[in-house]
Amino acid sequence: MKLRRYPAALLLLVIVTGCSSDKVEVKPAPLVNFKSTAKFDVRWKHSLGKTGINVLLPAVTSESVIATNGKGDIQCFDPDSGKSRWRIKNSFVISGGIGTGSGAVFVGGEKGDVVAYEEATGKLLWKNKVSSEVLSAPKLADGVVVVRTEDGRIAGLDAKDGKRLWLYERATPALVARGYAGVSIRNGIIYAGFAAGKLSAIGLHNGVIVWESSVSQPHGNTELERISDIISLPIVDDSQVCATAFQGRLGCFDAEQGGSLWSRDISSDKGLTMSRKYLFLTDTVGNVLGLDKLSGSSYWKNDQLSLRQITAPLALDNYLLVADFEGYVHALNRDDGSFVARMGTDGSAIRSAPVAAGDGFVVLTNNGSLYSVTIH
């Protein structure tokens, strides 16, 4: 039997319902009432067209907000006014979201296309191909564009002309959870999570492994139960890198040497973020957690968004933002996890986390509505 790659949401449903013929009713948590102590204001909104099946994270720079739809059209807007600056119709479907850096915009496609455009004008700079589908936004650091592909490879391309500088390869199990995590880069090191709970540190300029550690170990009796893949983005600061595995654990490691600092039994397929003393994450069933980033001890837990398919969190000033499958954006108090504000969008799911933009954020819905929003 040929095994397939499965989205994490489908795997969760299979695992929850099991093989029983009995009907299992699983319902998302209803929205709770609360007293608002903050307010969302929409600065501007544009309709880009439906995003399709891919998670298409918008990009924000000091000069631009850039986003794409499921057909491969890219649009660039002024971050303050929302005025359109340029639009490109690609001949391929963009599968990995938008990457930016050094005045350029980078995108990757379903058939391995990687293309760079000038941020100011949309002019084509270069194009190249990698080994397979690009599942995350290309990342630029120190002249190297890092591209991660569906077959488990990571390629380093020259930012000037797109030529390949190096290729990192590793074996990929036959059955893995399909994720959209790319890589995190800091101080010349690429951090990437892989199948079977492995977290790797890779040299930015040569693609050579620096260290590898285990966030989680596969366990269980079936192949589905034994999937324990890191399918969300690792998060890193100057001293530590943290990652979490689907059906596995959350772990933090010394960023330079890879030694384990602490770990906890928390499963996540969405991701996490660091801010100040906190580590924030969304777990597999939709709980939002606030932890001490140095020890992993719990500060608070909000379980009122259970099974609402919420995104990874964005820490913004005194707030923590997540979005859900009905197009709601929720603002939580970062100190205790209580709700402070809620905003509806166009009613379609929001699958990528809100992205910070100046004193606010942008968010893209499945129906292709791009919102620029402030909260106060």
C-alpha cells in the first residue's frame, strides 16, 4: 500500500475518531461573551481572490504589504493607505507564501519554481527551480535565500541571481504530517524541524549540519499514532530555540550547542512565539498557552477556543492575537490570557497567523480578504 502525506488537521480527526463505526460528535467551542476592554479598527481592506488549499502568509516591510492568492497573483500595497503599488499575474501557483528582504520579494510554487521580484516595482529579478513543491515562504539572510521543499530538502540560493549555493538533504519517512513550516534564521544558523521530532541547526553559508536534537520521540501502536513531526516554525532568540511536535512535546534548546534546556508534553501543529519573558503557543486542540520561556512553567491557559482551528499566535504590544476557522480575530491579554476584543472578517477561515505591520497587523482570509488592522 502506498502511504500518503496527510494534513495535520486530518490526522487529528482520524486519531480522535479512531476506527470505530460509532459516530463521534466533535464540535468547536461556541464563542463566549466577555466585556471588551480593547477595540479593533480596520485601516483598509482589499479582496485578492481565494487562497485555495495552501497557507499563504502575507509579508510586511517598512514600505509594503505583499500578499498572494490561490492563482498566483501577487499584489503590493502601501502599508499606511492600502493603495495598490503593483500587481503581478504569475504563470504558476504560489504554494509557500511571501518572503522579503533587501528590497526584494521571493515566492515559491507547487512545481518548485522560485522567483524574485523587486519590491518597489514588481520587476522580475531572477527565477530558478528547486527539487519539489515549496511549502513555506523563502527566507533571506546575509545574501542567502533559504528555500524548504516538500521532499524534506533545504536549498540555499544566491540572493543576487538565484543560483544554488548548497543543498541539505535527509531521508523522509513514507508517512508524515504535511506542514507549512519553513525555517528560522539567526546569527548565521538555520533552525528547522523535521519528521520524527528532530530539530536541526544548519549553517547558513554552507548547508552543513551544526547540531541535531530530539524534541519528541515517536510512540504508539499504529503508523498514525507514531507520527510526531515538527510541522510548525521553530522560534529562536539569542540564547535559545524552541520547537513543538505534532502528537509530541514542546522543547527548548541552547541555540548554539543544541543542549536541552527543558521540555513538556504539549502537542502543536500551529506554532509558537516568544516575547519578553513569555513563550506563547496554540496546541493541537485549540488551547492558547502562556509559558515561562526559561523554564516552561505555565502562566495561564485559555481553553475557550477549543477545536476552532485557531492559528499560531502573534504577540503585539500588550495583546496576543489568534484567528479561527470562522474568520474571527481574537485578542487576549498577554498577562493572563483573558479575552479583551474580538473582530469578525468575511466569515471564511483564517489559516495563517496575523502578521505585525507597524502599530497594527494584517490578516488574510481563505476568501482572499486582506485586512490591515490596529488595536487599542
